[in-house]
Amino acid sequence: MLISPEYRALNEALHQSSNTFGGSGIWWAFHAKWAIDKYACESVLDYGCGKGSFVTNGWRVFGTGPVLAEYDPAIPGKDTPPLPADLVVCTDVLEHIEPDCIDDVMAHIAGLSRKAVFFIISTKPAKKTLPDGGMRTSSCGSGRGGSSASPNIGRWISA
């Protein structure tokens, strides 16, 4: 399972109530461009795209380069299962995955990537809370579910 129905609903509500949550993707575009160039990527999937700033503003960094696509299970209209891409970009997402789902999410990302994956995983304390009062960090640091999934993330990334 990639996300529980309850957690999907909580994340969707947070995205709708906050103008800033899920809007940091473009901050990492210049770093992702390195991977695009290094691996000659013709397609990029923004996995956990949130508000979509990576794709919406990516042309400023990439020009007419790779085809950009979005996926976010908590955003209606962006929740359709994605097609594989040369590069999967996943920034400020994994720390929000439910501990029981992290292995499935990592396997999903691995299966979608044809060449490379670019991860940014925040380990800072959460600044936002879910509508039920839970913290936004679940897989890293303290928060909803604690830090029990952190070793699983490390196992996948170092594999």
C-alpha cells in the first residue's frame, strides 16, 4: 500500500488549507538538472509533486529539455498512477510516508525509474501539522509514527 485512505484524506486537506505546503519542488530543480544532464534524461517524474512547482517552473531551469510529469496520491487530478520516467525526482516527500508504507513506496519509485532517482529527505522537525493534529514528519525524526521507518529508507537508498 502506498498510502492509507485516512492519511490520503489528511494530506489532501493540508494541501488545500495551506498555500505553501507542497510548494518547494522548484528549489531543487537546479540540483535535479545535474542528474538530468549526467544521465541524459528525456523524461522526469516529480513523485509527490504537491502544488507542482517543480513542473510548473521547471522550464526556467530545463528550457525545452525533458518531458515533465507529476504524481501525488493526495492531490486530485495528480493521483493517476504514473508512467515510468528516466529520472524520478522525490523531494521533501519520503519523510511524510507512513512507516508501514515506506517499503511499498520505495519499490514503487524504483519501478518507475528507468535511469536514476533524485531524493531530498528532510530530517528537520515539522513546521506543519495534519488536520488531526499529527506532525507532518512520519518516517524520519519525531512525529506521526515515530522514527521506526528511518532504517528502511536508509536500506533502500544505499542499495
